[in-house]
Amino acid sequence: MSALAASGAGHSAFYRADEPVIQSHPLLPGAVVPRFGDTRCWDFNGVVHKSPSHPPAMFRVLLHELPTTWNLLARELAMLWLNPCHPAILAAGVHLRRVPLSVMTVVQRIGQLRSLATFAAENRLPADLRDWPNGTFQTYISKCAEKFEAGTVCSHVHLIKALHRFRAALTCTGISDDPWPGVSTNAVANQPIVAPLRTPAIPPEIWFPLLRNCWTYIDVFAPDIIRATDHWADLQNRPATGRGVGEKRFQAWLRDPASTVPLRRPHLGEGPNPVPHRRMLANILGVSQSFFNSDTPHGPRRTAAVDRLAATGRTRPGLLADLVEVSRPDGTRGPWHDALGTRELWLEQVALRNACYVFTAALSMMRDSELRQITKDAVVDFYGSPAVKSTKQKLDPALPVKHWWITPPVARALETAARLSQHETLTFATVTGKRTGDGFASIAAIVDLINHMNRWRHISGLEPIPPGKVTPHMFRRTMAMLTRDIPGAEIAVGMQLKHVATRALANRMTSSYMDNDPSWARQLDTAITERRFERLTELFDADTDGHAIGFGPGADRMRETFAAVRAQAEQLRTTDQARRGDLRVEHDLLRRTRISIRFGKLNHCTMNDNDPVGAKCLEDAITPAGHRGPLLDRCQPSRCANSIIAPEHIPIWTAEQSSLHHLLDTGKLAPNHRRSIEDELKEVDRVLDRYDQ
């Protein structure tokens, strides 16, 4: 029953009891908007847009059990935040941003007001906030700081300051004085203006096996799961035969040497091994479900016949007899599932849906709310590349449709999830008709998936995933961190994260996402070292085949080192310490030689960090404390003894030479600018002159 203002919950000096509380948000079709006089709960589910990732509780403003004064205060604050341009608010001289707060933010702030009301009741404080003793609000915030993080404390401070700031638009007149005059909300809560990103990266020992297992589900297991789903739907739609026909069909099935008994996983008390799935067999035979019941005249006989057939080994793993075979941890090979029955099929459908969600979250860098908004027609071509479109939720009340570029494997994951989804439009939703609704708990889905993979890996052959926290937001953070060392990645990641600024440079938050993580340091260092050795091997093979690897003093020393490696390898062969004709001998020696080389776009640098002789970049330079290696911004490729100009660099230098000549030919340059360009051209000519020699 709706309780209006006349019920004794307090009369507002600004709003009517029958006034709708949502006047500044777009409403959903058929929305029933709560009224200001409702004193127990304002439910906004079905009223305004809600992402499937948000539970219904986050869209309910709870007002029950609040004393009369606090109840009215909560409703007036919520009304003010939801309708910042309401005439009564403007008439009171309170001016806010035109954009209203989101419903979830209002729900959180009213929750903080409930906490303040509880504090008041526990300390028997006056109903009028103006009569509270000096220092009471400071004491309350100190208690909050003992229980919550700085960000949450900041929200509580913001609420208290709002009671002072909006006092002219509150019936209770709020707080007369700001408890922290001249001090910002962040300063009170010891919260920096740009708080450090607290989201950790997923450790590599979890990241790699989790993504590989997800792709195995999508690429290997998914065809069987979908095929079994379709087969089970056909069996359920098959009409049951009469008793006489059913017995004849059963006897014919027993005589057929190709017949196999479907298995299911045992129930409690049935032992450790799969057992015959007689209900499924009844569907396969097209007979009634009571065909094998023990309370029928022939049920026990039929059950015994099925058990004897199963004992001979003529069984199959559930619905399908030809599941994909995998290699298992014990060294054996077999079907990836031991008993894909009806319940197991539902569990595998859920696991496949969750694997698609995890795989997409990891490789698309989308937020959970945006992932859950993906529709079944969301995969499109965007500027010539595959992309997924979804609704951007965060910090944007307009909820615009954005595009995230994706790879073909991600597109396949989305296609698979859409095939499973029972929702009319959403890709990630319930997968069976047993459960309705458009959502699932994303964090729980990740945890359930990891547990499911680990529990059955002795059969499915999947990799073990070590314990550790994994949340949807951590996938974004990890992928951004992985791209930080790739040239040009900052802009690309900024665009993908939707944090790109108008000047096409990523902002501070994007930089935080890309910060390195200690758990990945060794993994990334190893990967970089391996890639550097691959490129060094390519240079070695080119030099061995007589191809030019570059010119300059650095190239000469590199060729001498390569020649020494080949000579040592030949010596090993002549002494029968290595096989003749085996190129791996040279590559193993090359790895142990520890050649110092840094590969670049304009040149390669062979500077030895321990003996930087001839490094032009270090001449007359002030080296930062603890720095090792070259100073890249002072590199002089045409003059340095450590520089290698390789054939792949020449087109860049040639293009630069042509560009500088074009600038000089314009005839519209200031003298100083012309001299600067001429100096640059001399350096370029010096590089190309050496190449032509």
C-alpha cells in the first residue's frame, strides 16, 4: 500500500505527495513511476534503463524503517538529485548541474543517509541536525574511515556537505554550517583528486590457462554442446509409441550390435562411475518415461537387460556417441565428457556461455555493463574491421552506442553465446527455458567457470587454473597493461577503453590502466627477450646466406661475431661434438654469446651497457641516476659506432630525404628554419651515402 504524506511521514514544503519522482530521465514504455508520497520504497525497475549487469536491488531506494524526519529528508534529497532543474529547487536558489544523477548513485547516497540516521539513533542525537553538538559529523567520518576505504568515506563526506549546500531546498533546513569550511571533500577523506587505479592485473599463471581453456570450450567443445542441444530438443519433441510397439522397438534395439547405452554421472550413493541413463534411453527409443520403471510388470526385466548391455562396454557418453576426443592429464585419450546427460548438458551450456563471456571480456576490453548490453546483431563491420557495438554506460547519460574492434575469435565467441542465449535480443543471458530473465551474476559466472574447469579437467583435458581473484574489470586492466610496450599502443588502448581525448592522446586513467604489474614482470621480460633473440636469429641466418644485414661500424662488429659463432660451430662438428648440417648448433651458440642489440625503426643499436664505447648519445650527457643503456632521444644514427642501418631502414631514410628536399624547394622558409632543415638533410645524406658505398 502506498503511504502518502498524510500518513504522518512528514509534509514537504517543496513537493506534492502525488508528484512523480522521475522527471528528468527517459522513461521505459509502460513505466509506473513512484510518487513522492511513497514512504517505503521507490522501485525504478521497469521505469528507467537498467543494464543487465546490475541487480534489481540497485534500482530501489529503500525508505522503510527511517524515522519520520529522516524519511522526508531522504525523499527530498533523492528528488533533488533525480530532478536538478525542478522549479521548486530553482526557486529555493539551489542550482545544480542540469544532468541528473543516475538512479544507482542516488540509491547509494540514500544508503549513506541511512547509515547517518543509524549513527544518530545509536548516539541519541536530536532530530534537528542543526542541534547536533560541534564535532559530531567529524566523529562520524572518523568512524567511517575506520571501516571503509577513502573513496567510500569521500561519498559520506559529500552527503554531509550536501546537507549544508542544499539547506534552502530542504524542509528540515539541513545543516547551518559546513563542518569542514574551505576544505574539499577529497581533502577531508584523504582521497587524491585522481585516485590511483586499484584494479590489479590478473596474474599470468591464471590469465594464460583461463583464456586457453575458454578458447578450447569455444573452438572444440562448443560444436558438441550445440549439437547435443539440438539432438535433445528433437528427442523431446518425438511422440511416444504405444506399449506393444515400444516393446518391439526395445527388443530390436537390443539385437542391434550398433546399439549403445547412454550414460549419466551418478547420483549420491550410486558409486563413482557413470551409470545408464534410462530416462534418456526412453527418449531415444521413443517410448514413455515409465518404460523402465520398477513398479511396472516389465520394467525390472528391461532395466536388467540395459544393465547387462552396459556391463559389456557397449556405452556412450550421454546424448552423443562421437564426442571430440582429448588428451587427459593421466596420458590417456577419450571423449572430453564422460556422460553428457540432460543435467550435464545444461551445466555445459552454462559453462560455454561463461567461457564466451570471459573470452570476450579479456580480448575486447569492454566493461561488464557494456558486455552485458551486447545484442545478437552486434557484430558489424566498422571502418573495414570487425567490431562489436554496445551501449556505453559510464559517465554518459546519453548512453550512446559505441564500437569496439575485435578479432575473429572474439566474433566467434559472440556468435556462440548468441546461439545459446534464450533472450530475445541479448547475447549473454540465460541459456535454458528453465530460468527466465536477462542476466546472470558476472563475478559468480567467472568463479563457477573456473571451478567447473578445475573439477572436471581429469576428463576434459583442460589446464589447471590456480586459485586467485578474477573479476570482469580485471580483464580490462590486464589487456591494457599487456599492450603498454607496443609502439603506438597508448593511443590505440585509449580509443578502445573510450578514454581517448580530443587530441587523440590517452588521459591519466588510460595511463593507469597500462601501468605494469609486478606479477607480469618476469613473463613480459621473457617474452621480450625471446622476441629479440628471434630477430637476432633472422639477422644471423641472413648473414649466413650472404645477404646484407646493414652497414656501419656496428654492422661490421656484428658480422665478425656471427663469423666467430659459425667457426665455433664448425669446430664442434669436426670434433663430432655436434651433428653436421644441424642449424640448431649455431643458434644455441648464438644464444649463449649474449649479443647486445636493440632493434629500432630508424636503426639498430649494439651498445654494450657494461662497456658503452663509442656511444654518441652518452657523450657530454647527464645520465639519470641508475640509468643503463642508450639515451634514445640523443641517438645519432649517422655518427655512432654502435649503429646499424639495416636494409629495412633505408626506405624510411629515403622518404625523409625526399621530404626535406621538398621543404627546401618551397622557398618560403625563414633563414633559421632553412638552416635547421639543411643540417637535418646533411645527417640523412651521410646515412644514405654510406649505404651507397
